[in-house]
Amino acid sequence: MSDKKTKKKIKLDLQDILNDIHKNLKGKYGNAKNASYIPILKKMDPNIFQISVFPVKGNKWGLPNKVFSVGEFTDSENKNIQVTIQSVSKVFNLGLAIKVRNAKNKKRRTGKTGVDDISELIGTEESFMGFNDLTLYNILDGTQGVPFTINPYINAGAIAVVSFITPKGNQSTISQLIRNFDNFAGNDYRNQELSLSTFNNEMGWIKTNRKLSLKLKHLSEKFYKEKNINIRKFKYFQDNEDTLSIKSALANYTSMCSMLVNSKKLVNMSYTLANGGVNCRGKRVLSCEENRFVLSSMTFGGMYNASGAWHQKVGIPMKSGVGGALIAIIPGQMAISIVSPPLDKFGNSEIGTQVILHLLDKLKFHTYDYCKSKSLAVPRLLRNSKKRMTKNKSKLELLSESNIKKIEDSIERIK
């Protein structure tokens, strides 16, 4: 028998953890409020609070490969408690746009992939401005090397992404988008529900998105003939085989924002991203490269202009929506989704973000949390050179002190 000590693996009870988090956070949204610019969102019950987690098979914690949930999912009349997906839809629309561009490039033999197109035509830069801020485009003149869309998650970029999904045979854009949602969720497309009241509300409040789209269209057309431009030339919203018109793109984009979800449905959709592009039914939805691109893009744009701060805190891709939905992915390990409508100042679910912090603390997880607390093992080559280093130590120290003195003297002379 080996006398080496073996570490005992602590078995986590994920359901108990979620129950405790839900109990401790329910109703504690402080000064956070529902989105107010769309009347129907403002009227939502701020106490809606659902959490779902779907561990990937073979995860590091040994958790069962099934959905764990807590919260109320039906009301007193046995009707489903759901919210509109809003900007979380951008993640799944992006996945489809990559596939569409990939197919078109393959047919045209351009040598480019869908990931290439999204990188070059939509961009991968974090924005420090609001997700629908028009002033951002006043500083873009083509010399920065940044596509006018900035990234797939600010509204201009997200609408342009949807515009890439042009009709295919007898499949309209909206039918492709809905089927794509179901591919991610692993369900029958007839189960999708759209809130027509939300759609009509949002179409009535679409001036800013129309202005963003017009700005993008005009900028791309203006710089299309420029010789000295540091971005790939492309005209947006041309109503051709490559892009939809502004009107069509806005309608399709808003339709997907109006899809109804709860945390269970969201976690099924998100599971595909956590599972390397393969959905819960075992169907591959995205290639490994495509899945990696979607996840990495979430780190710089998923939480609006608080994306950098949240990635520093938790180290995992996240995406929020103004309806109160939030998803988070631990690649290869689990998908997490929360629904809670009150938003913080950046438009992210206040309680949703707190759930992520509490859950990752319980799981003892952060992507960049590798740290050796004990003495580090010294590589053999360094051990062999230890004697030589010791012999030269005093000489090196003298040389170092001499150089420091010279630098100090130089600084004094400058003063």
C-alpha cells in the first residue's frame, strides 16, 4: 500500500447550493429597477427570480449531467412565468450568422470562414460607450482598424449580424432564427413562444436602432471607395444576397429579442456553448472553432461596457439582457442561467450577477485562479546551474548596486 496521502474529493450538493443562494438573494435587488424605456418591461414583476444550472458530462466536480433549477416557473393560474430574452438572443444569432457566412464563403470559394467574416466585418473590440450610443460613430473614420459595427453585442453590431441571415430557399430569416434557437436548446421549434406585445412595444421604440443602422450603412458606403482604409470593405444593409435591408434586419432582430424564455430554457440553449458546440441531444450545432469564437466574444462584449470588470471578477463568458435574463458559461464544465428583471446601472441583472459570484465562490472556481501556495519545484536544468549562479552571486550583486547608483545619479542631475 502507498503511504502517500490521497485528497478526499468533496461531493457537492448543487441543488442545496442553489436553494441557499436563491433564499439568501430573493428580493434583494436594492436600488436596481426594471428597464423603463420599453413600457412592457417596466411592468414586469421585479420579484421573478429563477436559477438553472446544467453541468456538462464529466465535469470536474462530478456533478450529474442534468438540469438543476430553483424558483417559481408557473403562477397561481398555472401559466408559465417567462421573460423576453432581449440581448441574450445576440449570442445565438451570432452562432447562426457564422454558419450562414461560412456556407456562402464555401460556395464562393473565397478561402474565408464564417469566423473570419465576423471578425473582419463585425469586429471584436470592447466598447466603452453604451450599447446604443450614437456618438461612438463620430470618432470612427476608418483609420482605427475597427469595423464600424465594433462588436456583435452593441446594438449596431447585433443588428448587422442578423442582416447576414438572408432568406435561403423557402426559409425566411425569422424561420432560420427560430430553428437556430431550437438547435441550441435541443427542442422542437414549435415550442418557441414570441411575445407579440413586446415586439409591438419595441417596434414603436426603434428610432435609436434605426439611426444606428443608418449610420452604419452610410459609413460603410462612404468608405467603400477609399484607398487608405484599415478595415475590410463591406457595405451593410444592402438588401441583396449578403445583407438584409435596414427595415427587415430591424424587424427580425426585434422579433428574436421578444422570444419568451425562463431559466430552464435558457440553460438548455447555453449548454451547447458549455459543451463545445454540441447540444443536449448530442447534435453538433457549432464547430469547435465557431463555439470558441462565440465564447471569447462574450468576454469583451457580453456585459455591455461593464464586460471587462465582470470578466476580471469571474473569469467566464457572460451575456445579459434588459429583460433580466443572464447566462454564464464555464467551458467544458457547466451552463448557468438566471432570470431576475431589476437591472444595475449598466443594464445587467443585479441579482443575476450576484448569483454568479455566490455560485463560483461555492464551486471555488475562477478561470485564472491557478496559484502555487507551497514551494515551487525547481526544474532540473536550474538545479544543475545553482552552483554556477552561487559563484557569480557576489559579482552580480555588486554590478547591480553599481548600476542602480548610476541611475540614481542620472535622475538627480535631471532634477
